[in-house]
Amino acid sequence: MPNYAQLCPANKRVVAEFLQNYKRYTTYTWQWVYGWNWNWYWSWYYRYWYWYYGYEWWWHGYWGYWVQVPQTEYRLETTTHSINGAIVAQTFLISSAFWLTNIGLYFTQTDNNAPINIIICETTNGKPDLQKTLTMTTVQPSDIRKYPQETIINITPVYLKPGRYAICFITQGSYKVATVSGQNYLQGTLFFGTDGDYFTGDLTKDIMFTLYGAQFKQARTEVQLQPVSLAGGITDLIIQSPAIVPEGTQLIYEINVGGKWYPITEAGRLNTKPDIVPIRAVLLGTADLQPALFLSRQSIIASRPATTFTAVSKTRQLSAPRTTIEVQVLVANYDSTKHTLSCQLLVGSNTVNPAIVTTQQEDQNAVRFTYTFNITGGTDSYKIRIQGTRTEDSQPFSVIERIDIAY
């Protein structure tokens, strides 16, 4: 017969009951942006320009097909949850990453009148930290088995990287969990809750438990998603996906164009502007470790660029009236046979057209337009209006930079 860790003694309803606060982790949302939203010419020139001036620019893709990938981590929500009850915890060490799906526990005493809350959390300085909770579940008395039977507790699968974690028990009931003595589990420590520091370690015992990890039937899994549609055609996709992609695994989105599947890192596959695009997620890993995504929280936005645009600046306020104003506009991927670009000044209620327009080829992909305005009588304030168009069969061009000089 094993020893036991006593959460609440049988002859008292509750002893040392405190309000336990914890914060749940959630996951990052990954974002894939595919299409003309991030034009290759714009990217190439912008990257070159800002590197030259010492800025740092990160680019995950090419030819405008952008994948924004934050580090795969959990992060804290701002919501704080509270549970009343006594608390006992057991820390443990994980040497290899895996998906935790179930916990096996042994109860030597149960309580038919109170549930028990099970929390998996990270540790800080070797002690359980309820402010870094990974997952939590409430187990009803009817689901608890008496020792020597094992109580299998189902939890929302949680990804555990190598490191130290803790199982925490919080309840108002009279429960006892089986322990073993002699420090048989040398990598962990049994902790009891106190009102001050919450946890005091016991180096002579360890709670008996079993961790069950997910096993996957195949290294590659294809998940068919609902196709996206847009009347008039699709050239751009934004996929927002709460996902966890452990190191060494991959999560790839693919689109079907013309009956063939392509990863969204391949450029130009939506140039034909299909009205309907089938999408699937491809998960690559091993029998022990795979990426995961939350299907109920996927967000996919389909779009295509407009054929016209108008951009109006904020009011430019000068220290004194000026009669000559020069506006420079740097654009990338500009084709004079399919694109137009114009610039005007808005001075009070008047619209002023440029007196002189010149162009200068900055490089093979970028052109600088210079618009010179003559203001009769001068002005000390104005707005800049830029307008552009493109034909339906052309690629969009990008406005990289705008400079205005008044003298």
C-alpha cells in the first residue's frame, strides 16, 4: 500500500483553504499572407533601401508571398481565474517534447461531494507557477476511481517542450492521492500549498502518476479545409491560424489551382484569378510529434487588388508661405503602358495641378516621379493627393516613398 498526500483530512471539511489564482496560456496566431499584398518588387526595393539606411527588415518568402511566423510559444492571457481549495502539486521533468493527452492518477480516498481541479503548469525556480498554466480540467467525483485502480484524466492536449512542469490538485473535498517514498522520482518534488508562498517542498515523497502522450499513425496528414470563393476572382489570401508547430515539424498550407496542389510559398499561382480556391493544411512530423492547429478558429480572407486608388496626406503646415512645392513619389513595378499615376495639391478649396512632371529610372524596378507645383501668392498649408490606376490584366504597382519640399 503506498503512502498518500492529503489534500483535506477526512474528519474536517476543509483545512488551509485558500483562494488560488491562475492564468491560462493561449497560443500564437500564425499569419500567412499570399498574393499582391506584398509585391516582390516593393519588397526587394524596400529591403534594399532600408538596409542601406541601417534598418532591419525580415522577409519570409519571395515575390510578394509573405509568411509571418512568430516563435512557437504559449503566451499569457490577461484573464485571471480563481478556485477555492487546498492545493498539492508534483513537479516533473520532461526530456523530450511530446503532446500530453492524459494523466493517470491514484486516489486512496475520494469525496462524493466535491470535484477536484487538475492543472498542468510551468515552474519558476523549480516551484509550480499557477500564473503559467498550460491546461486545466475539472474532474467530477463520479469519474474518480479508488486505488489500486488508475484514474485516467482526459485533458485538452498540450504541447510540452523539454523542461520542468507541475501537476497541481486544487479541491474543497477530502481527497488523498497515492505517493511513493524514497525519492523514486528524483527529478520532481512534492509541494503543499501555504498561505504565504503557496508551496513548500517535501523531498521524501512523490505523487504516483502516469503521463500519456499522443502517438500519430502517419508522418504526413492532410486536412481539407472549406474552399474560399470571391466573385470576380482571387489573387490574395490571408490565413490566420492559431497553431503550434514544434521544432522539427512543419505546417504547410496548399491551394488547388487547375486541379493541382501548390504550397502557398510558390509565387504567382493565383495570377489566373480563380473564383474558387480549395485549401488544405498539410502537417508534417513523426509518429511522436506533430504540429497542431485549431480548426474552429481558422480565419481565411480572400481578396484581389483594386484597379484604382486615391491617397490624401495629412495637412502639411509650413512656417511661412511658399510659392514652389516639389513632390517626389518613388514607385516600384510601374508599367507606363498599363499604369497611371497622378499627383495634385489641395490648397484650401482649390486643386492645383503640377506645372512640371519628370521621371527618373532609379533601377530596373523603381521609378521616381517628381511633380513641381507653382502656387500663385504662396501657401503655408496644403495636402497631397496621389491617384493611380491599373488595367485588369496587369500586376499592381507599389508606392514606396513620398517626399515633399517647399521653397
